[in-house]
Amino acid sequence: MDRWSGKVAVVTGASSGIGAATAKELAKAGMVVIGLARRVERIEALKLELDETVRERLHAMQCDVSIEESILDSFRSIEAKFGGVDVLINNAGVTRKTELLQAGNTDKLREVMDTNVMGLVLCSREAFQSMKNRSVDGHIVHINSIVGHTVLNFPGTNIYTASKYAVTAITETMRHELRTAGTKIKVTSISPGVVNTEILSPEMAALGLPMLEAVDIANAILYVLGTPPGVQVHELTIKPVGERF
């Protein structure tokens, strides 16, 4: 991680769960971290959990990644205040309980796809432009899921699964585009199993499944960022011991 010291990392969905844990760990590792979230007050609260010297490296910025103009505003501000983006962690994601064929569910379906797919793509696009314009060999990390590789029969989460399958395809597409563009920018998909975060539905929590903790995924992000320049971890799957899927 030494080569990232003082560099700028953007973490989406940084107000809780994996995003919050990642923002803290990247700041501890010496990076300047901009946490994007709708609830910026929660990121401000995270600072109180950090040592004073580390706290100064974590910055909160309001952003709703389901809205393109909000993304564009945020990246313009990051460019103006911090010089650009060196690392992007696409963590923001939502799930809404609905069946694909349920009547009147259009708003829920759109919210999931706009956040989990379009938000990820648009943030990646803006981060890539920043990296390319400054000739930075940066790194884009997508927080995917095991349901981005297999369809599990959990009623009510079907569109979430589709959104994560999209992330799997987008990761490979970006790898090709980054290579074709002649850059050495890396892209990585990290696919956790069940993680103990707020996104977990009460029904899932009640199943008593073995779970990962958010910091486990944050540590995985540190691992992929810490690989040598010539090494790209394309897909990293992480499951808790005893997971049945």
C-alpha cells in the first residue's frame, strides 16, 4: 500500500457497512479518502472513531449515485479540491424487496438498477477520465456479490441478483476497455458471501447463516490495492466458513 500513500481514494456508499469500514481502513493506510453518501453526517461521525492524524484524511461529500448530476457534481468537486481520483471503490448498493413480475413495482426496480448498475458505471467513467487525464495508473474496485455469479432462490431479491450479474459483465468489459485504451489502470470485482451489514434483510438475518464482517471486505480491498503494478486480481470471491451456497 506504500505507493498509495497520500493518493486520493473515493468510496461510494461510505456511510455504513462495507463502505464505512473501507473508508476507515484506507485512511489508516495513508490515503486521502472522500466518502460519498447521501447521509454525510454518518461519515462525519466515523471520523470520531479514528485517531486525529487519520481523521484529517477522511472527507465526507454528499452524493446520490442513482442521480447522474449528483455524481458529476461530486467528481467536479473532487477534481477541484483534491486534484483528481487515484482509486475508486464502487460500494454503494441497495436492494428492494420485490418480485420481478410483481405489479406496480417499477420504482423499486429502477432504484436498484440505477444505483447498483448505472451508478457504478457512471462513477467508474468519471474516475477513469480523471485517471487518464493525469496519466495515473489507478485502480477501480467493484463490490459485487456471490449472487453476481449464481442465482439463489431468495424471493424478493431477484432484481438485486440481476444487478450484480451486470457488475460481473461490466468488470470484464472495463478490463477490455482499459487495455484497449493503452492504460495500466486496474479493475477488480470483489464478490462477498453474506456480510453482516444494514443491507441484509430481516428474513436473511433470521436464517442464522454464517456471515462475514464489513472489515473482512475492507481488508480484501487493501489486499488487491497492494498487489504489484503488473498484477491484477480480476475477481476475488470471499465466503464465510460454513457458507452453504
